[in-house]
Amino acid sequence: MGVSRAKWELFKRVALYLTIIVAITIVCFPVIYAAIMSTRDLQGTFRYPPDLMPGNSALSTYSQAWNTVNLGRLMLNSGIVAVSTSIIKITLAMLAAFAIVFFDFRWKYLAFGATFLTQLLPVPVKIVPTFQLMKNFGWVDSYYALTVPYFATATGTFLFRQFFMSVPEDLVDAARVDGCRPMKFLKDILIPLSWNNIGALFLVEFVYMWNRYLWPLVVTESESMRVSQIGIKMLMTTGSINKWNIIMAGAIIVLLPPLVVLLFLQKTFIEGFVMRTGK
């Protein structure tokens, strides 16, 4: 009976692992296929049935993708925009949540609710007035236009508010009795407690800003201010026929920075999620 039960447990574990492997393969197959196509020559990308073995043209393909549209400059722009915007977003969201939770002022709940009104408007509706505002400021085709409209985040404010509300009242009272000023309380107590939330939000905001396409396309004019997502589109219009091997190589290159950030902050992201859900 014990042997039969052990075999059944082993079978369930193997079935679980196989299911996970199959699910991951299905989800990741487009990326895997793009990586394979990026190693082949142009004729190999049109072969039918598709050949799922890597080719021998990876070096030349990735070199062309990098140099055709100055992908390094575009990725630098995306990195500057994603990192700076994520840091400022988190800072402003934390300060807003701190004020809402630990300070009493008139209409604070109305102000907190009003921040979510920005989430009700679809992006295309906000593009025209925001572009006009950037034009009036003289910020078109600059880093200001790429970053400033994204500094405020209702989602980040909500997440930090929920976390700050979970801080024990005894800790707040003890800090107040010790004469801890509000900003010192934020710097010395709340921020160290919030590192997992900060890391999780930074990862989400970095990936979100890295993948922006529509707004950078509207607000930038020169190629030197374009971002990496536009660079992939530019690879599709550099000739009379789309060179899909080069396009796929460009997509894989652009994918790498968010992947590195994800791997670096993976543990922090998971711990932040567990802390928010309590599971």
C-alpha cells in the first residue's frame, strides 16, 4: 500500500512538472522562434515548413540590426526614460501615499479618489492635449516630453497607501513619542520597510516605460530622440522587403534590458507580491 502511494505521488509530481514545462514552452514559443529566426539568413526565414534549428548567420544578423537604425542610441534613450521615470514615479507616489495616510487635512479622501480619475481616460484621449502642452512648453523632441507626462502614478500611490496603512499604530506612536519628525519617520522607518514594494513597482514601471511606443512616436521628431520600440518599427521599413531575420534580431536585443532587470529584481518582486497578498 505504501509503495503504491509513493508511486502515485511520484506520478503526480512528474505530471505536474511536465505540465509546467509544456505551459512554459507554449508561452515562450514566440520568443524562442524569434531567437531562432534571428540566427538565420533571409531565405531561411521563409522556409516552409519552418526549420526550428538555429542557423549560422547570427553574428551578421545581429550586427545589421544594431547598426541599421543605430539601435544602441535608441536603447540608451529608452533606458534613460525608463529609469528616470520609474524613480520619480516611485518617489512621488510614496510621498503622496505618506501624506494621505499619516496626515489629516481637509478633503484628503476626495483628493485620493480624484487621482484615480486619470485612470478612466484612455491613452488616445490624453495624447492631443498632452502634446499641445509639451509644444507650449517647448519640450517636443526632448527627454522632458518623454518623461514628465508619466511622473504621476495613481497605481503606485494606491499600492503605497495600502502598505502604509498596514504599518502598526504602535510603531507610529513610538516614533512620535521619540520625537521623530515626519520626513525622518519616512526615511528611517517606512522606506526600509518598503524595499520589496519599491523593487516590485520599479520592475513594473520600468517594463511599462520601456515598452512605450505611441507617445514617443508622437512627441519625437529626430532619430536621435527615438526609443527602442520605434527602432523595431524602423527595421521594418528600411528596404523594399521586410528582412525578418534582422527584425527578429532587433526585437531580441531590445528584449534583453527588461529581462536583465526582471532577473535582478525577481526575488524582490515575488516578496513584494507575497507581502501585498499575505500568501
